[in-house]
Amino acid sequence: MTKKKLARWAELQSFSHVIQPEFDDIFGKDHELKGLWHKEWFHNENPVVLELGCGKGEYTIGLAEKFPEKNFIGIDIKGARMWRGAKDAHEKKLTNVAFLRTRIEFITSFFATGEVDEIWITFPDPQFKRKKEKKRLPGPSFLNIYGTFLRQNGIIHLKTDCRDLYEYTLSVVKSNQLEILTSTTDLYNEMPGNQLLSIRTFYEEMFLKEGIPITYLAFRLDNEKVITGSE
């Protein structure tokens, strides 16, 4: 590991708004904050919004600044990337932001039934090369996991440069008769100036410079349904 990465790791550990549990503390068991994010962490009853695979945390930070009446948690396993967003939150003294370093597969260890109001999935790995449907963050396997802690009819947002992932998710949503709120295959041409969607990540800027259109899909998750779907 380079000196730069080591320095970032050390600084990340010093931030009070970053949670980095040990594997043994969450594998097959609940984290101490499960069910207590409002009371013990944010100290308010404002809605909790997750960004899954947050990377550098640009969306987590951007949303927190635009919507101070909500609480935002960026989740990723890569601490070196997360450091950037965590440092921004520290420097800007944002009190409605937290970063959680863990694998998405362990997410049920952290959140109780109905504890989360919205989920953002921003530019995830499409997982198409090896046809890993079970690993797709907006796929049926994960949607059923989200349903264990997302409030009834909570909103899921998918923002991606991958048209195939967008179409795949849209087909899952339609086949399960979930309510679609917004759907576009060219976000910035069809919905210019939208406050909620105008935040751009590092990778998003790269895609736009290459002329790749950004897709966006927002839908409500019905927790009473078992979400199905296959390739």
C-alpha cells in the first residue's frame, strides 16, 4: 500500500462520522446501530437515505447539502475511495451524513425493518460479463434484501451509464408490477435542471465526456411482494 493510501486510511479512521466494523462484528449478527440510527446516530427522526456503492461519496455529499432535512449514509467496501467523501463531510461540517464501510451483502446486519426510506444505486457494476444476476444491485436478489429494511413503498433510484442494466432493471420492475415514478434513457437531455438528479459523480463526468447518455429509473418497492426475475 502506498504512503498516500496509508495516510488516507489513517485519516478515515479518525473521522467520527465513519463506521468501519470488523468482519467478526457483523458476520451472522446484528451491528449495535441496527434499529437505532435515528436515536443513537443522527439524533432526529428525519428520513434515512442510503447510497449503495457510494465510491467517492459525491452523491451522498451532494444530496446531504441539497436536502438537510434528510439523513444520508454512503456505503462502500473501498475505504480509499470513501475517504474523499468522508473528508468533504468533515470539512463542510455536515451533520446529516455518515459513511459505512462494509460489503452490501452484509447490509441486513445494519438496518431494521422500515428504518430506511430511500435507496440510491449510482453507477454500479452491471455484472453482465459473467451473467451474475444475483450480484446485480438492482436485481431481484438484492431487491428482496432491501425489502427487509426499506419502508413499505420506499423509493429506489438507479442512475447508470449502462443501458443494458437500465433495461434489465426496468423489465424486473414491470414484471413485478412495481410503481414506476421516473424513467429516462437520456437524463440530461430529457430532464435538464432537475435538482435531485443534477449531482454528477467522478465517473459520470467521464461517461458524459465520452458522449454516453445517462439513464435513470425511480420506482417504489412493495415489501409484500417476493420479487422475481431471470435472464
